[in-house]
Amino acid sequence: MEIIRGAGPGEGHGDFRAKQMRARDMLRGDLDGPELEEYVEQRVLTTTLERALNWARSNSLFPMTFGLACCAIEMMAIVGARVDIARFGFEALRASPRQADLIILSGRVSIKMAPIIRRLYDQMLEPKWAISMGACCSSMGVFNNYALTPADKFMPIDVHVPGCPPRPEALMHGVLRLRDMIQDHEQEGWRDRYGARGTEEVVPPSEREVEMLRQATQHSEAEKGPRIG
């Protein structure tokens, strides 16, 4: 496949026929020197095998058709026309863990269900990833009792999607973050992204606030006092 990074329409080295002639000269070995370097720079994209594999994996995930509770209804909506997860190559959901490499824990996890989920995770293809969807799965949410357990207590979790329940757009954002993780693209904060590191405003305390803090400290020390006994 030839990737051309040239000028826009109406610019460059002429019409299509002229480009064909340059391609013929390159194949014959007639291009040399600066002309050959320019041709290669415009049409050849170099990378490593690992980055190419990660790019392919991140754009062809196979999620498993697995739901636990109410978050599963929101997860089902990502295949609809509004979110359309097929735009990123994730629409091929698999009913077998042996054909899937992504599991989305959509809902609360009970203690009895945890070993079953772990067994399904162990049967998935390598490399494999996991998304914890919703507050119940991540921190037990409103069901903070003895019957539930957080997902990261019994299996590795790559991305946590907060919410109760999170909208399909939130899950889509988590999937895209997972794709960035697979491609080794570090997510920068807004200060790093916009070059705002070092622009933090630290307001010094006023003299009145310093005096109030000093008095509060003295009052606390006085209340402690010496202990007898």
C-alpha cells in the first residue's frame, strides 16, 4: 500500500500522468539523489512491527457478549446508530471467551459471580483487556455490602468507566482510552497539552488569615494542656 503525503488538489508535481512517469522512473532505478529522497519521503511510512501490531489490535477488538446488571443495557446501546461502535472496529461481539479479547464488566459483581468471571477471563485470547463499567463494578457503588466485590479485587482492570449507570458515550470514551493504551499513546493532562505547566496561581494568605490560624493553633495547644496522672 502506498501512502502519499503530498500537496492538495491542484498542487504538487503535476497531473496523474506525470506521477505515473515518476513511479516508473523509480521502479527502473532512474531516480537518484534528492529526487529519490523526496519521492520516498512522500510515499513511504516507516514503523516498527510492535507498533503495527498494536495499531491493528486496537482497531479490531472483539468484545464478549457479557452483561451483569443494568449497565449492560447501556452497553448494548453502543452498537446502535447513535454511538455506532463499528466506526472503530469493535462491533464484532463474540459469544465465546475463546474468540474474544475484551470483556466489559457491566454491572455489580457478587462474590458468587466473581470466580465465574475470572474463569471466563482466563479463557480469553491473549493479549486481553478488561473494562469495569459503572460505580458498582468499580467500587460497589450504592450496594456497598458484604455480598459484592470490586472487579479489581479478583482480576486486572485496564479502564474504569464511572457512572451509575454510565451513558453509552461514557463507555465509548473508555473504549477509546483503552485503544490509546494499546497503542502506547500517553494521555496528557490539559496543562501539558496546552503548555500551561507552571501557570498555576497560588494566592498567598492575608495577614488576617495568618493571625486567625495562629490564634487557632494557640487555642488548640492550650486545650490540650499538661496531663496529670
